Amino acid sequence: MSALWIAHVHVTDAEAYGRYAKLAGPAIAAHGGVFLARGGRYKQLEGNDRARNVVARFPSYEAAVACYESADYQAALEHARGASERDLVIVEETPPPAE
């Protein structure tokens, strides 16, 4: 089953976070990740409001976890630490209903 990587981010240092984004994109793509949403329009209905919302689909839960744990992504993440407040979750997708 595929998996979704869902991040809610409040950027506190745009320059440093930009370095993160530049490195994170290729690391995510290298693990089969494809962005479905990346900072577009949103309406906060519940919980903490964070203006940057990112959703990426990976071919599997294991691929999503491997991406996060990879050396390339961890190198990118160093730029986000201290430059943002983030929540990130990996969720395995539900299979489509049987017909």
C-alpha cells in the first residue's frame, strides 16, 4: 500500500528553510515520493494553524520511512531545524473498496 507524508509547518527563517526545501525535494523523489500538495491554499478548520502544508505520496510505508531516515533527507532536515516548527506524520493509505 502507498503511504502519505503529511507535514504542517510554520516557517520562522525563510532563508534557512529554503535551503531545506531545495535539498528535501530530490531526497523525497529519490525514494519515489511525489508531491500532491505543497504550500497551496488552505483553510484551517481545527488544531494548530501552520501556513505551509505539504502532502507527498510514496509507493509504500517503508519507502516513506526510509526517505525520512536517509542521509540525504537528514542533511536537508538540518536546515529546517531552528528554522521552522513542524509536525510530520507518515500514514499508510487505505486500500480502495472492493467492487
